[in-house]
Amino acid sequence: MSEQPGGEPTIEMVVQAHQALKAQKPLVQCLTNNVTVNLVANALLAAGATPAMVDNPEEAGRFAAQADAVLINLGTPQGDQVKAMHKAASGAHQAGTPWVLDPIGAGSMKWRHGLALELLEHRPTVVRGNASEIMGLAGHDGAGRGVDSAMSPQSAINAARELMGLACTVSASGPMDVLIGPLLNRHRNGQAVVEVGGGSEWQPRVSGTGCALGAIVAAYCAVVRDPLCAAVAAHVHVAVAAELAEQHAQGPGSFAMAWLDALDQVDDALLRQRGLVAVRWLDA
């Protein structure tokens, strides 16, 4: 794992994190949506990580202790996979393995919401969802419809702050991604909101781009100690790749293929040229 210290996220920090990801190729265990599992695995490979889709209860807990990071995605939770999620979250927490919770449908679907709350007890490193999911998970009315968001990421800031007692960093993705986490520097300690711009309007038209983002957040958490910096780096990487893909796409299908290529093509120069990061302190 990179020894990069915490601090204000910058594009240079994103570049360093990306270099670490490419160098270390972290192993990311994914317990994820069976609709999007193939895209998630390929997105991790394209970004520079190594996927392991280990989601059965006989292996999930032990594997979480061996993996470099873990993603738990509630897209299609059922049966043995739910048992495996509990074991993987517990195994990751006990071993100190960074893990990401993607609470798909939390708030709008009662049983799934309860499952997300149970998994939160194992203290995820990052909670990543859309605005309605973040608000619903915190007990607010997120006005979600199934897995879709009816709210802007900025509207989820207060809910995200409430979840900070259970996770190191919380992110709400959308047209402008919003991330909340602790920020430390020589003069001041507190919480910050980080806005990551860019991306493409095609992303929500392709099933699995959000799931893949959660997996890539997990990969960056494996190589960067500061969870906020890791999550910001993942969001920037994904957004820049989406912008590149949009230049070649004719529709959702061609965008999905171009996006996988672009995740691999993103380099230091493109991150510096296209990455959009804005940071502000939050009042206590």
C-alpha cells in the first residue's frame, strides 16, 4: 500500500494513486450484482486491478482476509450470497482489509435497507451510492425509485455526514460526484466535501457503470491509505475515462466498449489535463 499521507485531494494526488494502482495491481474480491458482474470484472482489469468474484459463504470470509480490498454490492442479494456478504464484511473488518459498501436500493426497499444497515456494523472503508441511496441509508427520504436516484448528489451531503460515524468516507455519484471524508493538514482538522466533475451522460445509460465504480474505489483503497484520497482518485479515473469514451461512442453499447478501453488508456497526462477536483471545508 502507498505510504502517501492524508491531506487535501489534488490532481497530483490522483496521479500518484493511479501510478500505485498500475504498479501494485491489487486483488479485489467482489460480491456484486449478477446483472453486471462481467462488466465489473473487466472494468477492474482495464483500470489496472485484479478481480476475484468470490461470493459463496464457504470461501468469502477467509478470502476477504487475504484480498487487498473487498466490494460488497447489493444489486441482487439473495440466498447464499447474502450469507457470504456478512462473512466477507466481518472477515475484512477483522483483518483490516479495506472494503466498500454499495447500498443499491437502500431506503426504497425495506429488506435490502435492513441488510445494508447490518453490513454497516462492520465499518466499511467507503460507502458509495447514488444520492437517494445515501439519503435512504441515513434514514432520510431519498425519493428513490428502486435503484434509480431522484436526488442530486449535493442534496445528500447532510446524510453522508451522518454516515461518517460508520464509514471513513461516503460518496454520492451523479452529474457531479460528491464525496465526504475527514481532511487533515498542518493547520486544521475536520471534514471536507470534494466535488469531482467530468464524466459522460452515457454512464447512467449503461447498466453496471456505478457497480464498476464501486469496485474501482475498492481497488484504490488497497493502494492509498487515506480513504477520501483513494475514493477521489477512483472517481476521477472513471470520469476521465467516460469523457474519452464519449468521443467515440455512437450509443450505449459502443460507449460501454469504449469506456473499458478508456479505463486502460487513462494516464498521468490525461488525469492532469481533464481531472476536475474541488475541495471545501465543512462547518462543524
